[in-house]
Amino acid sequence: MDKVAIVEETPKQKKGMSLKWKWALGSAFGVFLIFIAFSYLLVVAFSNQLLSDEKSEVRQSLRLVDRRLENLSEEELIPSTIDAALRPQGRVDEIGNDTGFSSLVRPDFKISVYNLNEAKVYPVDDQEIEVLHTNKLTVTKEFVNERQILVGRVPLFNKNGDLMGTVIIENHLTGFNNLFRHIFVIIMITIMLGLIFIALWGYWLAEYLLRPVESIREVVNAMQLDPQSQKRIESQGRRSDELTDLAGLVNQTLDRMQRFILAQHRFVEDVSHELRTPVAIVKGHMDLLNRWGKDDPKVLEESIAASLTEMTRMQGLVQEMLDLTRADQVELSFKEGNTDVKQLVTTVFNNFKMIHEDFLFMLDDDLKEATIVNMSRDHLEQILIILSDNAVKYSRERKEIHYSVARVASQVQIAVQDFGEGISQEDADHVFDRFYRVDKARSRKQGGNGLGLSIAQKLIEGYGGTIVLESAVGHGSVFRITLPIKSS
């Protein structure tokens, strides 16, 4: 029978973004949010510290100016006098170590002096900020011309302790703003480079981790084109994760599926072959009767008998196929059982002695007491009947069947031996295959459809036991069953 691969066309769907790119972009976006939050917290903490340092410098500068102008009188608050008082005094090395004076000469610092009338006396230029006379030193953040600056104010007293004005220092934060502009640029460049690196790293990592998925896709596509394709998901080295486990599970599923497909092909071929002959025979007899045979009692009787025989054969075939289907579902249908092997073997032995009087049946029972196995009685009886039927069927000159049962440690062994035709080692390796028959022509004459031994093996293995065949051509065969004894 030619194998025809049927490929169902699936509706084409618009291909979206691949999982690798989703993973890469998602990772990049997640890292971006984390980095932004971290950078924000870091910048806020850093800026607060720098701003605190700037305020400290403004306070130091206000104290220095206040000390240098405190000996002046109100009449001396003129630009020349104030400028002379604010000039550095002492040696050059002392001036360099004077942090207060170093802040006074900073380009972003501006010192202003106001009298009691809020008139600006130093330096002589336009007034830009509000004077706001105060009785203590203060430093505040204010907006001037839409720019945020630090404004420090301190009351100015004369040598008699009388208030004569206010000193104001403006810190325009030029260095502070420049520093943070550089930090912002560095952060933006770092973010862009980081996003690119994280995206590429995420894409590579996703591609590496999702290799089993890509292999699964390729294997599934190959299976759609050819259900018997031997392509499988390749092993990913020493990786051991969920996707690797999934790949292994898919490989196992594909192997089982192909075994089922192959079994289905063999099933269809063998069953069609088996049914073709009985159907043709029945049809021939029915045609014969329809033409003239119904008027001849002898022909009528022969045709009905032959038809019934063939129908019985077909009925047996269907029943065995149903039994085999149940055996394939062994994990679902098996239940707890308490079967006495000694009693059941004796029962089967006696039954076959009764129905096959021309055969010699012998039983070698070494069990001293009841021996219980965890197996359905019906299943074990079915197995023994299958083996006994085979033994009777293939016995020729020496019509003798031997049964033996014995206990070995925690297991019980059952043997069914015949002295018939025997089979070769090559055929012995396949006798448990579904529908396999050593000689199909001879088997059809003897009956059977090559299903019995396959059923027996599946039932025994389903209960944790084993069955083996020992055979030699011309000397007969012996089937040995081993089952675990149920602990009490």
C-alpha cells in the first residue's frame, strides 16, 4: 500500500514580531526603566549634596563680607570703600588658603550691598532681586529671569551695632548647572549605548535559549510535509532546562506517533488482507444461493456452513482487534487484582484436557500454597488460553502440552511448552509483533490472525511482568511468564 502524506493547508496568518525580538526589546525596556529610576535617585541625591555644598559656600562668603564691612559707618557705604574692604589682605599664600575669599572671586558669585533705604550702593548697576531686609543670615532658592539661583542675605551692622544695610550674595549656580548638563549628556549616551547592548545581548540570549523552540518548529514543519520524517530535535549539549525537557518530550511523542502511524498502516494492510478472503467466500456463496443453490438442500447447507465459518473467523478477528485496543490502553484499564496463580493454572489445565481429548496435558506444580499476583483473573486466564491455543495449534506428530508453575524469590514463573513445529530465531524475535505470522498461508489454514501473542505481551508487561519465547525448529516452543508476587 502506497503511503500518501496528506498535508492540511492552514490559513496564513500575518506574521508578527518574533519572540526573540520581543524578548530583546522587553529586556531592553525593563533595563531602561530600572536604569532611569536608578539614575534619577542617584542624580537627586548627588544634586542635593552639591546644592548643600553651594549653600555652605554662600554662607561662608556672607560671613566673610560681614566681617570685612562691619567696621564701616553708614556714610562709608560707597563703592570705593566697600571695594577696598573686600580686597584680599595678607600674604598671597594665605589668600590662596582662604576659602571664603576664593568663593568671593568665583565668576558665578555676585555680591551686592544695600542701605537701609533699600538703595543699592555696591556695585553700581541695576537691581535684579528683591532686597528683603533680614535680621539673620539666610540662604534661599529663588527664580530670577526664569533661572533658579541661590540668594544669601545677611544684615550689615556698623561698629556701634546699629543696622545700616543688607549684604546679598547671588550664586548663579553656573558650575552646578554645567556639571549636571554634562552628567545628563553622559547618562543619555550611557542609556543609548546600554539599550543597544542590552537589546543585542537579549536577542542573542533569546536565540540561544529558544533554540529548542526553533528546532521544534522545524521538526513540526517537516512532520507536516512527511509524517514519517525521521528529523528530530537536536540535543542542546549539557543544557538541562524546561525547554530541553520539552524538546525531549516532543521527540518521544513524535516517536510514539510514528509507531502508531506505522501500526495503523500495518493494521489496515493486514486486516484488509484478512477480511478480503472471507468476504469473497461469503459473497461467492451468497451469489451461488441467489442463482440456484437455494433450491438444492445440499448446496444450501454447505453454503450456509461455509459462510458461518467465515463469519465466525471475521467475528474472531474483530474481537481480537478490540482486545488489542484495550491492551494498548493498559494504563487506563488495569485495576487492582488478587489472582491465585496456582488455582487458575489448574483450572486452565483441566479445561484444555476436557476440550482436547486427543492431547496429553501434563502439569508440574511446585507451588505448595496459594500464590497471589496483582493481576485481573480474566486477563491472566486470557493469556494462558492464548498460549494454550497456540500450543495446540502448532503441535503435529507429538500432541503433548506441558504446564509448569513455580516460585522464584518474590516472583512466580509459568511455562507453557509444546513439542510441535518450533520457529527460527529470526521469527522468534517478531512473534509478539501485531499481526506477525511465521507462515501466513499455513496460519490461515490453522486459524488465528497474529494478534494473540501481541495481546498477551501487552497485558503481561502492563502488570509489570515479562514473557519470553524459547524455540527450536522441529523441537517445539516454550513460553515463560514471570509475574511479581503480591506482598501481603
